[in-house]
Amino acid sequence: MSTYLLIDLVILFFPLILSFDRKVKFYKSWKYVFPSILIVALAFILWDSIFTRIGVWSFNPHQVGRLEWAGLPLEEILFFIVVPYASMFIYETLNAYWPKPSFNYLSKKITPLLILGLLVTGIVFLSRLYTSVTFISLALILIILIYFFKVTFLGRFYITYLIVLIPFTLFNGLLTGTGLKEPVVLYNNSENLGIRLITIPFEDIFYGMLLVLLNIFFFELFRKKLRAVR
């Protein structure tokens, strides 16, 4: 078993087992979860495949298996399934055990500053593809969610992502080389800011934020649509 596959399985293990918790009952939300994962995963796989082909990042052949699709190791594709699943589980656990407050006040203070910072950084470092594409994409998605869809879950999303950052630091640290002889994912530093949190590129925090945000958006969208049909 490859290092990357082992990491994927560990990420999934506890959220999957705890999906049957009597209070959370996350398994009942699978009809919203899996369509959300599929839609977002396809977009990220396309992005990932392009960035791999043009050399923004690459994968250590000694740390991944031989199976590939769209130029990506199977483990990387599984990453876009297990991480969203675990993140949406944390989101729903927060909703189940701590339904109030909504943290909307937090969203109103943080989001405008976050959008401004992302746009400025993305434009200033436009030539660095990982930085510019990630930051500008996240900023535009936030603008669309606020002004077009008028979402009300951003406050709870921020709290969820703060919790997600705890296992994120551990597992993404492993993927980027913390505690391993060789990293699983190799980054071209000419395409990012060159800032590392231990071994984790600074951009990974916002790449992960975008991945989780889009999954929660579609999760809430499908839940609202399906409930309206009943």
C-alpha cells in the first residue's frame, strides 16, 4: 500500500465510522453528500490534471501507486472524495451538537477582508500560477456565494474550517514531507509564494478552503432543493 493511499484511508476512517452517530446521523445526508463530492471533484481533478501537466506540482512515484487517471495517481483522486466527506461530516457534527449561534457576525467581519486580501495577493503575484489561480478563484467564489446565492452558512463554514485545519496540518504535512524521508507531493516553488508552514505551502490553506467551501455549498443547495420537493 502506498503512503498516499494509507493517508487517504486514515482521513476517511473515523468520519465514516462516526457517520452512524445517533445525534448526527450523517448517513442520512449521503444523498446530498455524494452528488456534492462528485461535482466538485470533477472540477478539482481537471484543475489538478492541468497543473500537473504544466509542472506546477508533481507526485513522487515512490509514494504513490501505479494506477492513474487523467494523469493523476488514484490516491490524488481519492483525496477529493475523502477530504470533502470528512469536512462535511465535521460541518454536520457542528450543526448537530452546536446548532446556535450561526456565527453570521463572524462572516460579515471576515469575508470582505478575506476577499480583498485574496484579490490583491492574486493580482500582485499573477505570474505565480498556484498563488494567483487559487486566491482569485476563492475570492470570486465568495463574491458569487454572497451576492448571487446570498448564502447564510459562511459563519458556520469558517468555524468548520478552523476545526478542519487541525487534521489538515497533520495529513497535509505528511503529504508535503513532514516526518517522511520523501514528500508525496512535490511543488514547483516558482509557481507559489515560497512560504511554508513547516513543509506545507501557504497556498494549500486556501486551496483546501475552496475545496471544502464548494462542497458545503452544494451540500446545502441539494439539501434545500430536495427538501423543497417534499
